Amino acid sequence: MNLENRYERGLAKLREIDGEIGERVVESLAGIAPDFARYLVEFPFGDIYSRPGLDLRSREIAVVAALTAMGNATPQLKVHIQAALNVGVTREEVVETIMQMAVYAGFPAALNGLMAAKEVFAQQGALGPASV
Amino acid sequence: MNLENRYERGLAKLREIDGEIGERVVESLAGIAPDFARYLVEFPFGDIYSRPGLDLRSREIAVVAALTAMGNATPQLKVHIQAALNVGVTREEVVETIMQMAVYAGFPAALNGLMAAKEVFAQQGALGPASV
Amino acid sequence: MNLENRYERGLAKLREIDGEIGERVVESLAGIAPDFARYLVEFPFGDIYSRPGLDLRSREIAVVAALTAMGNATPQLKVHIQAALNVGVTREEVVETIMQMAVYAGFPAALNGLMAAKEVFAQQGALGPASV
Amino acid sequence: MNLENRYERGLAKLREIDGEIGERVVESLAGIAPDFARYLVEFPFGDIYSRPGLDLRSREIAVVAALTAMGNATPQLKVHIQAALNVGVTREEVVETIMQMAVYAGFPAALNGLMAAKEVFAQQGALGPASV
Amino acid sequence: MNLENRYERGLAKLREIDGEIGERVVESLAGIAPDFARYLVEFPFGDIYSRPGLDLRSREIAVVAALTAMGNATPQLKVHIQAALNVGVTREEVVETIMQMAVYAGFPAALNGLMAAKEVFAQQGALGPASV
Amino acid sequence: MNLENRYERGLAKLREIDGEIGERVVESLAGIAPDFARYLVEFPFGDIYSRPGLDLRSREIAVVAALTAMGNATPQLKVHIQAALNVGVTREEVVETIMQMAVYAGFPAALNGLMAAKEVFAQQGALGPASV
């Protein structure tokens, strides 16, 4: 395995999980921190998400839970609610994961997470039946 | 469904997930806030964990992720690492979930989560092969 | 006490504390997580706020303090600044509570809390003298 | 009002609220950051706690709530649970304040806060009937 | 040193570090908490930033790092990204400081910090060459 | 640049910054998550700390600030207080950095950071004059 493969593996994984949104995040960094865009592809996606020990559905449930609980990264939470749907987590499972965070991080965190999910679901619905 | 059932359903779920540790948490509250012990059984376990929309394995992965990321509730993180193992999450999956949090909450949070897992695994190993 | 009473007691308490805003939060959940709306009424309001051991003024001071300090739930902070006023906390006491958080959570948290209070006070003033 | 008065007013307020513990915190800083000990007396106690707009009982309820919710400052939470008792908050009110944080910061934060209260109450009880 | 000097020293330091933005923050508090505006000048700027033991460049790097990592005070982060530039930290050093927070607080915190820097840099560029 | 160099560059940087403690952290992961030990060397040290755009002194000041402010990673804060001293930050500068966090994350965070520094300084002093 060489460095080039690590980046390419990450980019493929990023596309599989996040679709177009992931690439737009990478592009948004071009003008300010292009190396950070590379790290973002390499470490989270090339290293972590490419590991075989945990399926992508579980990985996305874990991220939705953590970002809901932390409550200070709404843009990323929305990206990962969409990503969860992309890899086969159902809307119901997303909602259950967020609701459960009321127990661990309080009702405001869960409420704000549910509002983020509502937005993502509405946007997805607006793209037509094929995207659901 | 009446109130008594909600408590009983919660207690059964608490035992299924947390085993003896859960009951010890409830007991530790007896001298200071017995009503809180009741709420703890009723809302998280009687209401949330009893919902059918998300399997217990995913629920425990979500909690291990969130508590690792928050980083300020080590005793509860250990309880839920054990709970994850109790409901069928493998050690490898627990480790993967915690490692992934390095991406979302930083390396210190992931490192401290891994040290918590190491302790729980060691304690479990010490109980003999039957407990593994 | 049966389950129905727990919900009804919670709804009455929610109206007493939050006024119309509380009901709008409940409605906003209808399309995405109706059960969560029920839990929100039952546990925080039916269980916790209905307890006799601490007066509502102190409870709202506690919430305004905590949400200011956490700094990641501005919508809920605004709801509770209004709720504090509803149950008899004065504007001056709200401001003092938020200012004190500079000591425990830093000046940015207190500053952002004061800006939230400024908005709530302005909106309240705009409703005319009867609403003050 | 001159600078000396600000320090003296703070020290008197610190003694009123925290008793001996407050002075021990100040002493613990002598070897590493004596100026910080002075700031600690001057700003929180000489400025904030000396303000007339909010009674000390409410101020201590606010702090116990915030430190329970933040969950990363257990030593200071214990000092303020004791301080709350010193200024007339009852044990029941302390417990209610902490329990309420389950709604805003999750059950682990409330549980850890209750365990801190249990320790403070036990230590206080051990000092004999006069200290209760 | 008397109290008046402490305020004046703070105001001079605030202007040196934050420029006009600092004074606008102070003005925004006039209608709601004028004493807090005074504390803001006195303690952070009159006391802390006026200390000789650490140069202003290092102080601003420390603040940009901390506010990026905490992730819940974006307005203040932007003020301090500008302040860092004001006291001689280069754009590259600001970006490096924020990127490094990916290691300690996760990629979302660093990403949101970089987007804040992008906004501040763009606004600065728009003011013409003299302001760069 | 190939993958092997990235690891080796990271290990050299880890030794330069953290000394023996860094290698002990890596060893502590051997039994539970050896790949995470590799990532820890590669991404933070091989990628981030090896970048030329910010000197190591500033990087360590940034980390001490961030970990003090977050307040939930005391073991890592101690490692980086020592690391700061290793790369030429003075004790006084460490103390100033931590004190400044009272403004951004509250007095408890700063107090706990100062207590961590006190421990590190004491341990360092105990190693004899050569280590000071």
C-alpha cells in the first residue's frame, strides 16, 4: 500500500458514503487549506472508514449519535444524517438514534438533532421519488 | 399500558442490557435520590430502549460513540462498553467505534475511550472463560 | 397516578412555564418524532417540573444557567429565558444569572447568553405593555 | 471604591460562601500562580457574587446546575454543593437542581452530580450534628 | 494602580488587539448589561492580556485554538481570528493553528474553524490592500 | 514521500516533542488497538506537527490552551504541558496560557489546568537539577 492508494481509497469511500456533499466539503477547503482537504480524505475515509471491523451502517449510526450529543457541529450532523441514509440506515433508525441521545446529552441536543433530520429528510423528499 | 408496567418493562430491559451493574447504579441512588432511580429505569429503559425501531446492538454502539465523544462520563462509558458486549457487539466492534471518534471528537477522547475499553475487557477476562 | 395523568400533568405544566412556545415545540415534532413530543411532555414536565422540592423560579434560573454555560442550545436558551420571565424571575435576575456564567464557562458563553436575552426582551417589549 | 476594597470585599464574600474550602483553593495556587488566586478573589467574588441583583441562594443553584451540566469540573461542583448548603439551600433543593439537569445535559451528568452530592453530604454528616 | 487605571489599561489593550470590533462588542452590551461591558474590559483586557509573561501573538494563537476546539462560540472565534492578524500572526499561522485542532477536538471543529477563517480573510481582503 | 517515511517522520517528531511519554502512550495501545497507535504517530505527528507553517512552541501553546479549555482530557493535558517545556516554552508561559483560559472557558477549567501544571512541574523538579 502506498500513499497514493491511501488518498484514492479515501476518495472512493468518501463518495460512497457522502456522495456529492463530501466532494463539496473538499472543494470548500481549496481556497484556504488544501492540505486539510487531503487529510480529510486520507485519515477519516482512507484510514478509518475503510477498516473492515465495523460495517458502514454502524459507523454512520455512531457518528449521528456523537454529533447529536456534542451539539456543536450542525453542518456535519446534516451531512452524516444524509450519509446514514446513503449507506442503508432507515429514516426511522436515524430518528431513533437521535431520540436516544436525550438520555445521554439531554433533550435540547436531541431536539436540535431531530430538527436537523427534519431538514435533511425534507430536502431529500424534494428531490423526487428516485432520491428517497 | 399502565405506570407499573412501564417501570417493570424498564427494569427487565435494564437487566438485559446492563446486567448486575445497572441494578447497582439504581441501588447507589437509594440513599440520595430514590425517585431518580425510578426515572432512570422508566425513561431510558422503559421508554427509549424498549422501542422497536432500532436494535439493541445499534443502540449500544450509539451510546459508546456518544459517551466517548463527550469525554466527561467515564463511569457510564464503562457500563455501556460492557452493555455493548452483553447485547452481542464484539470487542473488535467496540474498539472500532471508539477509534472512529478520533475523527469527530479528537485523539484524546478516542485514547481515553480505548483505555476505558481496555479496563472493561481486562475485568471481563479475569472472570474466567465463561464470562467472555 | 396513571399514565394519562402523567401526560396531562406535563402538558399543564408545560403551558404554565413555556406558554405557547412550548406547544409549538411539541407541534414541530409531529411530522418527525411524535413519540418524542410525548416524552418531552411526560418526563421533563410531567415528572421533573411537577416535583414539589424546588420552586419554578429556581428551576428556571438553573436552566438558564446550564444552557448558557453549555452554549450549544441557543433556541432552548431563548425559550427558557422567556419561561423564567413567565414564572416570575425578573429581567435583572435573568441578566445576573447569565453574567455569573462568565465565571464558570467563560466570557464568550456569557456574551452569547446576554445576546439571547436581549433578543427575548426586545421581542417581549414589541408585544406591547400588556405582555411585559 | 479602590482596588484594595475590591480584593477585601471578594475575600469576605468568598469566606461567606465557601468557608474554609475557598481559602484552601486560594492557598493551593500560592506556589504556581499567586496572581490567579488574587483574580479568583477579585472577579468572581469581589465583582460578581457581590452584586445585589440576585440572592446568594439563587446564585449557588445556578452554579450547581451549570457545573453538573458541564460535567468536567467535579472538584468545583463539590465546593459549590457545600457552598449552596452554606448559604441556605437545602439538601433537597440541591438534589432537585441536579436531577433536573438530566433533562438538559443527560442522565450521566445528573448521575455524576448526585454522586458528588452524596459525598459532600456524607462528609458534612461526619462532622457531627452541629454541621448539618 | 487604581481601579480607573485598570479600566483604561483594559480599553487601550482591547483597542490594540481587537480594533473597532472590540468596542462594538462593548457597545452591544450597553442596553442590557453595561456592568458586564466594564468587566469585559477590566478582567480579560485590563488584567490578563496586560500581563507581561506571554506575548500577544502567543495569546491570540491560544485563543484561536481554544475557541476552535470548544466549537460553540463562532462570533468570538471570528473576532479573535481578526485579532490574531492584528497582532502579527500570519494567515498561514492562523490556518495551521485551526488545522491542528482536528487532532484534539475532531475534524468538524477544525472544519468549522477554517470556514470562520475563510470569512474573516474574505472580509479583510474586501477592505482593500491597506487592510491586509 | 512514501507511507513508511510518514510513520518514521511521525515517530521522530513524537520523540522530539513528547520524549519517553509519547512512546509509552503508543505502547499502552499495543494490547487493544495497535492500528490506532500507528494512526497516532502518522496523522498528528507525521502529518500535522511536521508541517513547517507554525513553530513547535506555538503548537504546544495551542494544545495546552485547547485541552485546558475542553477540560475533559487531563492525562493528555499533562503530557502536553511537559511537551511544551520540552520544546522551549517556559513554565511562566505555560502558566500564562492556562490562566488566560479562565476568560474563555471559565475559572474551574483554568484552576484544573493549573493543578495539572503544578503536578507536572513537581514531577519534573523531582528528577533532579539536570531535568529542569
